[in-house]
Amino acid sequence: MIGPAPLRRMTGAHPRLLDAALATLVGGVGMLPLLVGRWPDGVRPSGADAIAAVAAFLLLLARRRAPLPVLALAVLGEVAFTVLASYPSRVLKVAALIAVYTVARTVRRRIALIATASTALTLYAVITWAMDSASSPEGGAAFAWTGMFAAVGVTVRTWHDYVAAMEERALRAEASKEEEARRRVAEERLRIARELHDVIAHNIALITLQSGVAGHLLRSRPDQAEVALGHIRDAGRTVLDELGSLLYVLRQSGDETDDVQPTEPLPGLSRLGGLLESLTAAGLSVRHRQAGHPRPLPTAIDLTAYRVIQEGLTNAHKHGATAEADLRVDYESDELRIRIANRIHIGPSPSPAGIGTGHGLTGMRERAHAVGGTYQAGADADGRFHLDVRLPLPEAGPPTDTRTSDRSGTVLRSTATQGRQG
């Protein structure tokens, strides 16, 4: 036995098959009295009943293609049959009611309402004329049957519209979910690319520079070469540690918990001293100035500030015309401002020469924008490259002093500061 769901799928996939079966059923019922010799109410059929059965069969075959013309022809056929045979046609009446259902199911509601009312009035007029009584039960039944078929058609139409709306909403939700997943994947790829660049580029630059120093000093000053090799070892260990932490995070599914978690904190400005010492050991002289009141920073801001300084100073060391760079960190009332400047080589074209692939600058800009900050970088006419990054901060406490130092740790100047430092 075929259940409701398979039947709906079959009729939905083959609507013409359903129309043919319905037309055959109605037409066959109309032909049956011709074989029996009379209708159930005792009326003897005539040749007009056979014509009406064939007409009903043909009309129901076409009801889905042209619902309004089929309804009009069925009603007109009922009128003509009643006038010629002096009694209504049962089979054409059934065809008209099925056409009413189809019109209510497929045609615009206003047109369907007019067609339904016209059909009910016409069938009532035909039946009362044939019965010669305006108050016959058959006349009232014409209104009831017409209204019922129209109501079923409207109900089915409403249900199909609801199902279609739900399917469309589900498709939109699925598409939106896939788009959100692609967006998150792209953002995560950018974040990982920035982290890998910042972790590797800085330390590999130190390793490259220190290996050159070690090779130069290996024969003439082996003790200094040993110091350079120690810096290479430390930089390599730092790369391995940070890559290990990053790969640990990448291996997690997002829902797993493990007893062993990485204990190394995210880098921030609290580790700025170690960063500057590593750069100093690699041969870069950094003039570091700090203004304002240092205070705990949001994790994202702290990490961004550290990575910007790390990348900016690494670029200055790799591409600078001299082994010197200026770093200024200002803790202002509503923002953290980082400025790095160094002298670069100016090529024959207006753009500066030897500033690398640009991935580091792109990464710094993306980091600053990701936390709501601003980023500016470029060379001036005097051959100095300036990097200016502003990161938003919560409201600050009272300001303190400004300190200027070299990386030997000696304080060169201390002056009281109030407000913003230029």
C-alpha cells in the first residue's frame, strides 16, 4: 500500500499522470450509467450524457494548463446540457467543481473569488430552472459544494506557499551559514598568516644577521662569534616555542579540552624589553621613548602593539640604510600611539627601495584595523621611513613622566609630561 508521503512525491513529480487518472475516473463514472441503463436516481441516460462524459474527460486533462478556460467551458457545457436535456448533467457539474478547486489553487485570489461566485450563481440558476423551484435543496447544495471546493483549493494553496517559504528560508539560512563559514575561514587564514609571519620573520631575520656576524668573527674573534651563535640558538628556540603554541591551537577541534595547555602567555608590551634586547644583540640600535601612564591593556590591543613594534623594528633592521631606529610609545588618554622611524635607501623611482614584499606592512595594517585602530606608513623626502599606528584604549589614569633610553638600559632623559605627547 502506498503511503501519503510517497503518493505526494509521485503526484508532485508526475502531475499530468494525476490529471489523466482524475479525468479517466470522472469520464468513466459518466459512462457507467450508459452501460447500466439508468442513473442512480432512476433517470435514463441519453447520448447527451456520453458527450458530457467525453467533454468532462477532455476538460479535466487540460485543467492545469488553462484553469479559467476549463472552468468557463465546464459551466457553459452544464448550461447547454441542461437546456437541451431538461435536466442538469452530473458529470459536467463534477468537472466544474474540480475546475473551481484548480482556479482557487492556482489563480490570483481576486480572480478566483469572482470565478467561484460566478460559478455558484450559474449552477444555482441552472438547477432551479431545471427543477422549476428557486427553493429546491439542490440549488442550495450548488452554493455549498462550490464553496467547499474553493475552500479546499485555497487551503492547499496556502499550505504549498507556506512550504515553499520554509524551503526558501532554509536555503537562505544554509547559504548564509556557508558564507559565514567561508568568511570565518578566510579571517582565520589571515590571522594565522599574520602570526606565522610575525613569529618567523623577526626571528629568522635575527638568525640571518647573527649567522653573518658569526661567520665574519669565527676566525678573528671566536669569543664574539660564540656570542652570536648563542643569539642564533635563542632565536631558533623562540621560533620553535611560538610555532609549537600556534600548532597546538590549530590542532584543537574547538570543543576538546585537555589537561595539558600551553602555559606561555601571549606576547605583549610587558615583553618589549626582551624584544629590544634581541634586536640590540643583532646590531640594531633602538632609541626608545615612552610617554604617558603605562597601564594594563586589553589582550587584543597588547598583542597588536607588540606585533606592530616587532614587525616595524625588524623591517627597519632588514631594510634600513643604517642600523638605527627610533621607537616611541605613547599611552594617551584614549589611544596607544606607536611611532617607528628609520632611514632607508631611496631608489631611482619615487618609491623607497628595498622594503621587502610588503606582507609585513599589510599584516600590520590588518592588525591595527582589526582592533579599531589606524595605520599610516610611508617615506618622506629626506629618506626616512615613518610608521604611525594608533590603537584605541579605555580611559586612562593620571599621566606620569616621559623616559628616553637606549637599549643598554641607561636612562638618558626624564621630563614631566602632562596630557598628550607630540
